[in-house]
Amino acid sequence: MKKIITSVQLILAVVILFTISGCAGDMTGVSRSQAGRGTGFDTLDLTIGVLPTSGSLNPDQNMYPGLASAMDRFQFFKSIEPVAAAPNKKFDILLVCEPPGFAPEIKALSGYSGKELFRKKITALYGSLGVPTAVRELAKAFAVGSPAYQEIIAEREINKRQLTLSPQGEKTAVSKIIPSDIDKPVFTAAEKVMGEGDVAIIIGLEQYQKLPASDYSYSDAILVKEYFLSLGIKERNIELLTNERATYSALRRSIEAWLPNRVNKKSRVFIYYSGHGSPDPATGEAYIVPYDGDPNYLTETGYPLKRLFEKLGKLDVSEIAIVLDSCFSGAGGRGVLAKGTRPLVLVADTGVLASNIAVLTATQGTQISTSSPEKGHGIFTYYFLKALKEGKKNIAEVYEYIRPQVEDEAKALNVQQSPSVNPVPAKLAGRFILRK
């Protein structure tokens, strides 16, 4: 009888040992050359940090190195490393395998917030079978387009926008990032109209060399880029210029050299600018103010809006949509004037637009473009992106949606602001499509 009990104990001990070793990543037969084959998964652009187990385990009993090995062999994720504690913003996802014993459990936390996003018990009799199953389910839970993936990407981008570095590695102050309901741009394949030949230039100037800040312009530009990546424009076809990278020479190079070399006859072009605008006090001509721009010397340091429209009008492309979250009256907000001058009543005409150009602007006439501390965005950009997220398909639909929204929001801030579009909506019907 004692022999029978001893045998049963031995069998149970072996089973528990196999289970623990399985969580430790005992995946004999899964070589690196076989990693991912036949799994149906592509490597995800997500980084993993593996936490030690909780409880009073000795270092040699921690299961996380073996789990890391198992994850590494499958290569479902971009990288995997051990890490000491959560949250840890160096990693997108933090894993922990606990407790030790017959039925360990894998948990996945956000590296940014520490929120639990995945939990799976390893219930297979042999751990060497249970771990691969759990790892596959983990990869499935974070597959591109899944709720967990979308949440991680949104948190990653918010974290990225919290701090930007200048080319010299110095910290550049930007407005605090405030999470909002437009921070997760995800569009399905059926909703996308943009593709290989489409191109965007996105400019966000919050910090200036000699001028007051334009609140939220940096983070707004970053978010606009995320939207147009999600809408189908390729990363290589998006030129992003922010703060000290958006100098006068950089703007000219991007608009007048980089862009013409990127487009073809079928290209759709999207231009976004958020930052200060300024009128020339002598002529009323409107200028985009670059990072190194000076309202006292606009003709030498500013980029004329008229020149922008003329250069874009010469491109042999399908359509060009221009979105300007700025104002050019000099009356305040995102408008500036030369020292000693007063806001202008009239801004000079920018000329006749080419037939394939539509311009959506944040203001009309002498109004100012403003931002919302509560939303953490320029109010025009906020409603522009919200319109896209809520299914508005083209510039005309976007305009009809955002005009009353922006007007009401601006009134709440004691400001008059009404977006404008050129040409008029009736001439835009069925054209300048941004999404399906």
C-alpha cells in the first residue's frame, strides 16, 4: 500500500514539475527557425517586459525567464526583456506568470497605465503544452485591430506626445496631453480610401523661437498624423514638421521640393497646419509663421499663404485638401502681429484657387482660432478629427458638421470663431473624400 501511495505521489510530483517547467518555457522542439510558422500570426509591433512572479520565490524559482524564452522563440512580439516592476513605460505590455504550482496564470498589463488587459490560466496537464497555447491566445488578444491593441497604441501615442526632444536632445516644453474621445483613430479597411500614392504634409508649431506658444499645436499635429496613417496614407508619404523642425527653409523644402517628387497624377494630397498666422501690416497678405519667423519681418521670414496655394496649384495631382487651424488677422489666439501694430480689419485676398484644391480654415475674417484646455486640443482640430471618427466622409460633410460645433464651443470660451471653406459646399459635393 505504501508503494502505491509513493508511486501516486511521484506521478503527481512529475506532473507538477512539468507544469512549472512549462510556465518556465520548456518548449523542446520549438526552434527559432520554426518560430511563428503555421501559427497564423505576424510579428506584432509591440514590446514586452516580463515581470517576476509575486510571492516569496527565490530568484532561481522565478518563472519569468522561461516564459520570456517561450515568447522569444515564438516571435509573436517585437521584443521581450525581463523587467522589475509595473508600470514601466519602456514597454508596451508587461507580463507576469503566477502563482507557481499546478495551474499557473499569465497576465498582461499595459506598460503605460498598469491596467490588466489579458489573463489566461495554463490548465493543460503538461505545462509544455499549456504555455504555447496561452502564448498563442495572448498574441491573438493583442492582434492588430483588437481592443487591447488599440488601447495600447493609443496609450503609447499619448505617452510619446507627453515629451518631445529637440534635435540637440533638449527637452521642448509642450502643452500637457489630455486624453480625449478622439485619441484612438482606428479605421477598418472598408472605411479607407487613401493608399500608396497619397501624400500628406503635417505641420504643428507650438513652440517658437521668439513668439508665444500656440497651445496644443504640437500634439494636434501628431494626432492628425495618426489619423491619416490609420486612413491609409503610408508612413513614408507623410512629412511631419513640428516646432524647431518647422523652420522657414524646412517648410519651403517640404512644400516645394519634397512634395512634387512624391506625387503622381492620381495622388490625393492633404496639408495640415496648426500654429500662428500673421498678416503683413502694409499689404494685409497672410503668412504662415515658421518656427524662426518674425512678424516684424514677414516678407523675409514668413511663408505666404498665397505662395502655398500657387505652389500646390501647379501640382499635377487628383485633389488637394488643405486644413488650417490658424488665423491671419493678428487679433490673438493663433494669430500674431508685428510689434506696435493693431489687429487688421481686412486680410488681403489669397487669389483664385486651382479647381482641384479645397481649403478648410478655422476662422473667418478677423476672428481668432482658439483652443480648449478642457479638451486639450485646438477646438477646430478637435471637431475636424471627431467628424472623421464619426463617419463624415468628405470636406463638405466635415465642414457642415464642425461649423456649429466650433461656434458653440468658441462661445463657451467667450470667443467668436466660425470655420470657413473654399469653394462653397455646393461645389464640393462628392469631391475631396477623406474616408468611406
